[in-house]
Amino acid sequence: MILARDGRRCQIQLPGTWINTRGRTAHCLVVADCVHHTRGKALTGDDPAYLIAACTPCNLRVGDPTKQPDPPHRPMTKWS
């Protein structure tokens, strides 16, 4: 339903190329083959208002919008 609504075109369309987790060069394919949860599936479920068509490389590059990066390492000098 989402792919048809968005005309099977990737709505993310990240510019340029990047190296994926397998060490291969990736780029936007323009043709959507999956659906991206813009606010995270845990928060909104499968509500169509928060879903967009995406190609697999862009979807994997963007990742989960609810996931925060690990905080920077902070050395501890004493035990509390």
C-alpha cells in the first residue's frame, strides 16, 4: 500500500555514495523496494502516516530513528 502510494520511488534519496556494513559501495537505487518507519516502529507501529517508500540501501543507511548513537567514552577515575 505504501509503495503504491509513493509511486515505488525512494522518498529518502540520499545523495552520493557510501560504504555499507559489508564494506561495499552503496547508493540510492531510486526504485523503492521496502518501507521506512519515519518515527520508529516501536513508537508508531505500522501507521501509514509515518511510513514512506524507500530503497534498501537508503533505508539501511538511515537506520532506526529512535536509536541513539552510543555516548562518547568517558574514562572513570574512581569507583563510586
